[in-house]
Amino acid sequence: MKKSSWILLFGVSSLILPIVAITGKTEILGVLIGYILSFILILWLIKDTLSNVDGEILVAVKRMRRGFFTRIALVTLVVVVVGYYFPDWLFPLAIGIALGLIVFLIDNIKGILQRGKG
């Protein structure tokens, strides 16, 4: 994980927590959970992709498919737990997941453009 990714992960997290403290709305913690979850899923996907790059195609497809279903199961588990215990956090959770994906994508595109590999 690059240094800029760590900064984005902890920077946005450190912005969300004071907002919760100031406003007193704990629903905003759903954004934090979703944001961290999306970063974990993306890093997991990158790790799986890099480990399967040099293998045989059929084995790599089976591993990637298994990893995909495992990541879907993790997202489902988090959504079910949040929906069961904190139903008012579901919409902020979805916003956090989308925010994490978009921020990570923008960071990677910026890195590719700066390195000139695109």
C-alpha cells in the first residue's frame, strides 16, 4: 500500500470522527465503516490479482472467482450486521463504500498519470 493511500485512509477517517463528535449524529459512523471496508476490499483485490498474474489461466480464474465470492460474502456480512444492529446507518454505509472506491480510484489514476504509465 502506497503512502498516499495510507494518508487518504487515515485522513478521511480523521475527518469523519470530529464530525461525529461535533454533531452528535452517530449515523455518520456508517460512512467510516463503509470507507474502511472499501479500502480493505480493494487491497484484497489487488493482492489476489498480483498473486494470480503469473499462474495458469484456469487456476487464476478459479482463485479470482473464489476471492470474488468471499469479498461479496464479507460485504453482505457487514451490511447484515449493520442493518440488524444499526438500521439508520445503512445509507451512510453505502455512501462510505462508494466514497472509498472513488477516492482509491482517483488516487490510483493520479499515480498512473504522474508515472506516465497510462
